[in-house]
Amino acid sequence: MPLVTTGELVTRAAATRSAVAAFNVITLEHVEAVITGAESLDAPVVLQVSENAVKFRHGRVLPLARAAGTAAERAAVAVALHLDHVQSDDLLREAADAGFSSVMYDAARLPYAENLAATRAAADWAHSQGLWIEAELGEIGGKHGQPPLDAHAPGARTDPAEARAFVADSGVDALAVAVGSAHAMTERTATLDHDLLKRLAAGLDVPLVLHGSSGVRDDELTAAVAGGIAKVNVGTALNTAMTLAIREHLAAHPEAVDSRTYLGVGRAAMTEATRRIIRMLGR
């Protein structure tokens, strides 16, 4: 099936009060697992490559992007490619040529005025290339190995009035909101601020995105989608599934040396994790 755009999938989800699952991929096994899981449920899906994943791949975005794009074009379901958490302007400018239809430009670490200026420039460039652009306001902790922000820390939550101004002045197409989740959580203990999410959804005319979803319980995620989240980002849940499955396999088979055996086990675990998350989102 030809690649679709992230904007198309997210806009459709927002219009139907549902959410599309967006999975961060690092290896070809991640890509295959996500597509296989999505195909088994006949569900659309977004494959995301983060700036950190690009760094892991020696700073080269094309090898993984080309692999993901080729796999997506052969999928039996609609698949979009998204470049995630981009801070480098050089990487941003590789997005279109690498086959991505969208980018999340991450300047949330900067003071508000600097975040707005940098995001406005990124949005102008992205739109000139036909790219859909997502940004973040408030700071969803846990990136780059940092601990999650305290839920009550200044700037840890997205302010609705500030968000309205930011969306209007930056020109972004979607906004990742800080409502209590955090990146890289390995335990599902995050509690979301659903009252804040309700106010954000009521006050903004762009789709809302939830980052750090791996640390959020199913009931909390279901409520978040009902409250206006249209794109749910997942990364750590796949890595956790893969790592645990491989660890158990190697413990049971210490003689194993063929990487296909344990990578296959890891891929199967990620496929099941993908299915679980998509099912939970009502797809």
C-alpha cells in the first residue's frame, strides 16, 4: 500500500474522537513488528524515527528511513513515517528527502519566547516542503536519560491560554501536551490530568498528542483518547517487550549464538505489544 501522511491519519482520528498509535522504531525488527501487529488488526499506524535513533545509527537517517519506507509500502494497512523529537535544524531539513511526511520539532527545553521563535521558523520551513509539523509545549520529562519532571514543577504542565497563543503564533499542525506522562517510563504508574486535557482540547483547534504513553495505564490512555488525544506515541513499551523476551530466551538457551533466534523472539514480543496497544486504543 502506498505511504500515507501522518497528517491524514491524525486528522481522521481527531475527527472521529479516536487516536492513531505512533511507534518509535530503532531497528528493522521494530519496523516489522509494528507493521505485523497493525496488519493483524487492520489498523493504520505511524512509524516514528527519533533524533536519538538517528544518533544511534551513526547520525545517518536514510538507512532506517529507507527500510521503514520500503516495509510500509508493502504493508497491507495504511502506514505513515514521522521524524520525531528533532532538535537539529540539519536533521529537520533531511526529513522530506528521507520520505517522512511529518516532523515533531522539539524546542520545548527553551524558554517560551525562544521555543516559539524556533518552532515558527521550523513550521514555516516544514510547510514549504509539504510537511505536517508537531511541537511540544510544557515539558514532558524523561528525555535524554533525564528523570521525569515533578508533576507540579513550574512548566511541567501545558497551560491552556499559553497553548492557544503558541499554536496560533507558531502555525503548528498538532501539539504534544504535558498532562502528567513522561518519556522512558518502564512502569505504568503515570496519572494524567484529565481536567487539564479537557480544557486543552476545548481551547485548541489542532489535534493533541500524548508523549510518554508507555508509562500510562490502559484505563488512563482510554480516558485520554476520549478527552481529545488523537495521536499516542509509544517507544519504551516496545523496547521493554523486546529486551525481556530476549533476556528470557538467552537465559533458557545459553548456548544460543544465532542472532536470528533471539531477535525473532524479540520481534514477536514487540508484535504482541503493538497489538495490545492498538486494541486498547479501540482499533
